[in-house]
Amino acid sequence: MTSQAPQDPATVEKCLILGHGFHASDSEKVHEILQPVEHRLNGLSANQVTLELLVKDRDGKEQKVTFEADLGRAHIVATAHDEDIWAAVAHVRDEFMRQYKDWKDTHRR
């Protein structure tokens, strides 16, 4: 039995919503930082995946970046409080990857 690739495969570019606090001008940098997430989307269709990145109190003392991923089979939320916005985006990426690995290890059995 072979698995077929979806006709419209999920990618970060297709599935990412830049939410509150992010601007269209941030798009290229965000996609660059989140590129490693794409490997986790293999085998999923774009209509199965929603990725959302948002920031509360951007550049403020209480800055909080949230990356929410709905992969159809898993829902993962990662947050970071780094002062540097791009460090925070990288932090939520890494936290997503860790949570995804944990979820996959749990559901592989």
C-alpha cells in the first residue's frame, strides 16, 4: 500500500496566518524562521492545516509571541516571551517542533 501525496500539499507559506501584531512586511522573515516546520506538514493537505502566529504587546515589556498549529490530527500551541521579536519567533518554532515530536511519539503506538 502506497500513500499518495496530497494534490495541494500544506506549506508554511500557504497555511500561515500572520495574526495580531505582525505586518505584511514581516512575512518574508517569518517564513524564513518557520521553514523547518514545513517538514512536519508532509502528507497533509493545505485545507487540513492552519498555522497562526501572533504577538501581544509587540516591543513592550510584556511581549508574548504565540504560534498555534491545527494539523487536523493535532493541535499545538507554543508561546515565548523573548524581548527580541525574531528570537521569540524562533523560540515558538522550536517549542512547536518539541511538542510535535512528543505528540507523534505518543500517537505512534
